[in-house]
Amino acid sequence: MNARHRRFEGKVALVTGSSTGIGAAIATQLAQEGAAVGLVGRRAHLLEAKAAELRAAGHEVVAVPGDISTDAQAIVQVVVDRFGRLDVLVNNAAVSAGMGVEEMPFEAWRHVMAINLDGAFAMVQAAVPHLIASRGNILHISSISSIAGEFDDAAYAASKAGLEGLSRKLALELARLGVRSNVIRPGLIRTEAFEGMPEDFFKAQLPLIPLGTIGQPEDIARAVAFLCSDEARFITGAVLTIDGGESAK
């Protein structure tokens, strides 16, 4: 990777939900571009495996097992204690209820909100003092479910719409302090979550995507790196949709 793309040399990033999928790809991209990275997730064995992979490649990382809905302050403190600062927070961790409104118990709704929205807010509150000090930024991973009602379940869609509203307000409140807040809104991305799905599922999705291909985690990770870099210094309060054109129809 040439010098131009060592955009995070000397900087520290924290990525939630980073043991697999989009979060793992984001952590890898930022590490490859020079960042020291805090990996956060609830599945400690997967998190440690990802951390070991990145260390073997020569990157500086720390694995922080934890639940962002209850452990946000402690998670941020571990990363800051380890690396001395925080420049980038990526709110990626998310869960879904996987059921319709009529069968969804309130506890399932609350669980989704606790992780996807409450947890993201808690991470922001814990990280903001450090981001102000470094004039850093926040990147939230939403979903086209926030605007396309046929995708995912009601709790997931509502939580992602709320996350986008949170980001807009953060952009306004934190701009005077030099902190930016943006959103990436992915469409269908082929991650480990789809490992059990038959190929027929993906073939059925292709006609819905104008570009005619399924997204990869790296498609999101490269966009995250741009929006979190100094190259995007004049971008805040924005939503970048990455879905192959699916939501444009």
C-alpha cells in the first residue's frame, strides 16, 4: 500500500462488532492504512482470532470483549489506556429480531434497540471527550432497511433509522468541536451471516440490484476509510448508500 493510503498513521480507531463480517473488514482496512485498532465484540473467541490474524500481519490491535449496551465506558477506556488516544469510532455492532411484528415480543424489540441504538449512543458518549481532543470522527453503519420497508424486521429497521437521526444531530452538535459524524447505509453484503443461505437466495436478489452483483464487506470498508480520513474533512451529517443501486429504484 503506497504512502497516500497510509491515511491513519499514528491514529487510533475503535470498531464495534469487528470479529466478523463488515466490522472485521473495516478493522482490517483501517489497520492496513496505519491505524492502531481496538476490536470490540461479544464473541471473545472470534474476536481473539481476528486480533491474532491482524497481529500476524504486523498490525497493532487490542481485542476488547464486551457488550456495548452495558460496557461502553469500559470498552473505550481499555482502548485509550492501550494506545493513548482515540481518533475514530465506528458504530457497527448490530443484531436483528428476525420475526414479524405480530410475533415479536417486546423483549426482542428492546434487545435490538439496546444494541443497535442505545449501545451506539453509549459508545458515542464514552468516546466523545477523546474524539474532541483528537478532532476525530464517528462513522455509523446503518442499512437500506432504514428506508426500504420490505427488508429485515421492524425493530432492526427502526433502530437503523434512529441511528441515522442520531448521526445527523451529532454532526450538528459536535461540528463546533471539530468532530464529524457520518453514516454508511449498506445494501445486501455477503458476510458470514449468509453462510447457511442457498445460492438460490443470492440469484433471486440479483435482479433487484441494478449493478447486478452482491456487495462484499470490503466495499463498505473502503468507504469507511475514506469518510473517516482527513480527505473527508468537509463531510459531516452525510449518508452514503452502498447498495449497487437497489434503493434508487
